[in-house]
Amino acid sequence: MEKEILAKVYPKAKEIADELNLKLWDIKYFRRNKAKVLLITISREGGTSIKDCEMFSKKIEKFLDENDIINERYYLEVQSKGIKI
């Protein structure tokens, strides 16, 4: 199931990253304790801001909700390889 979800999410995540001038580093879907987590790692040349993570998160969340990609309870986490404040 994880591979199918990642196969559906990756193309849209890449599209959103490109649109926002970000680099998509990694996507993982896994269990952390009792919760499922969709973890997406992004970066921007010169440093990634919290606002970058927020903008990406809002766009991917909208896609996930509209397309009902994940049919179970999960947490979406967008992180950076390094945050620039």
C-alpha cells in the first residue's frame, strides 16, 4: 500500500515543488508508533524558510484531500533539509 500511495503522491509533489522553486528531496509513508505519517522533505537553494514548508504543505494537502489518495488516518509532515529563519 505504501508504494502505491508514494507513486500517486510523487508526481504532484514534484509539480508543486517545481512551481514553488523548491527541490523535492524525499517522500516517505510509514508508521510512527500507532500513527501513519506522510513525510515530505524539500529544500531551496540558499535556504528553506518555514513559509516555504507552509506553502508546500497547503498545496499538497489540498491535492491529497481532493483526490482521496490516502484512505486511512495519517499525519502530513513537510520538512526541510535545513530551515533558514
